[in-house]
Amino acid sequence: MSGTGEHLSSDRLLKPLQVVYQDDSYFVVDKPYDCRIQPDPKQPNDLSVEQLVQQQYPDLPPLKNVHQIDYATSGIYVQALTRKAAGKVCKLFEQRSVEKTYLAIVHGHIIPGLEQEETSALEETTTTTTAAAAAKHLISVDKPIGNDPSHPFRMAILPTGKPSFTTIQVIQQGYYHLPVHQSHDVASKIPVTKVLLFPKTGRRHQLRVHLQSIGHPIIGDFNYETPYTDTFRMMLHAYKIHFPLSSGAITIETKDPFVDIIENS
């Protein structure tokens, strides 16, 4: 699929936010990609999630931010309606009790030959496949991450970095057809893998850096993919989250935005 049509529409952020969960304590939306959490004074014309919520849901009280999600990443963004509710979730994040699941499409085939096999749908992979079947496609990355001394924005794998752990589950392999403007000088398609990502720690850019470190950077990641795939977005999505609150666990899940991205050939 190419990065055309609705993906590049200039009014993409004017569409109503998708609310994926709401109760008396929390308000959770599916954040669009290439959208900041809060307004940036240097980019006054760019709408932020905070502004979109205020415009589309004016009756809500001021919301409390409980976590961060990168500008380029789409998916679950949690806000609290009260200070007490925010404190409960922030404590769970500090204790690393929150279970987060991301979806990504990365460059290359992580498991050689897997694209020739009968691959399961995402729902089957996450709910009904046996542990043994799923385990054979699991990869663990345990590498410390710190500030890249050669770049003011990037992170890097460093011996002096903070401990960082990510589990990667391969769920589909195939090919991504490049946008027309990019395919004139290079092959019209590239091998890609769709993965589920389970970060145990929450370092800045952790998933992006860990995937780059194993030779499979996220497609469209300007900072960590070389050569860069100039497509319509960075293909990283906050797919699912689980809060084990004492008042009752909350599990929130979004739709897979990458359903039609990968082709068999």
C-alpha cells in the first residue's frame, strides 16, 4: 500500500478523536500519528491532542496527563478526570505494574522464511494460539539505553545507560509497497515484519532503539531507520494497555491500524 489518499489528508486531525474508554475517572483516546500531546508554542498552527479534546468535548473538566506518547506514535493515550485518579495510575507506572502492548511494522524479515508459512491473524495470535506456538516467535532484547552523546534528540544503546527490556513477538511477515514517489530509484517493495512489542521498562524511545539495535528499525522512523523509508507515518502504535487498579483492573484495546499495510508478495 502506498502513502496516499486519506493518510496524507491535510484535514486528518480535524476528524473526531476516537474515544476508546471513558468512565468517571479516566478518558482515553486513540491518538492520531504526527500529533503532539500538548501545544507547541513554536508550532502554533499544529493541533495537539489537548486542543482536540477541548474542542470536541468541551463539557469535560480539565484533564490530567498520566503518561507520554511520542509525536509520531499513534494509539492509546490516557488522561485522568481527577487528581486522585491520576495519582493511582501514575503510581502503577512508577511500579512498572502497567502492561503495555505496541504494534509496529519493521524493516526486514526477522525470522527468515516465516513469510512462507501460514501466519495467524492478530486476534488469534494474542488470544487463542498456544503458548508453545507463540513462544517460537518471541525475541527478547535486554540492552541499556541512554542519551546519544552524538545527537541532542536521539537515544542509544550504551553500557552506561539505564536497564531496558523489551519482548518482541513476530506475527506477520511480507512486503510493503513503497509510495510511488520513492519507488523510481529503488525497489518498489521492501520486506517487512509486523510485531507485537511488550516493553517491561519505559525508557525514552525504547522500542525504536531496541528494534534498531537488532537490525530491524521501524518503518518511517526518521531518527532511527537507515536508509529512511519516506512513507506517510512512522509505523508504531500503542495498541493495548492494562491497569491492575485495586478498585478493578482496566484493559483497553484499539484497532490495528496496519491491517492493510503488508502484502504477501
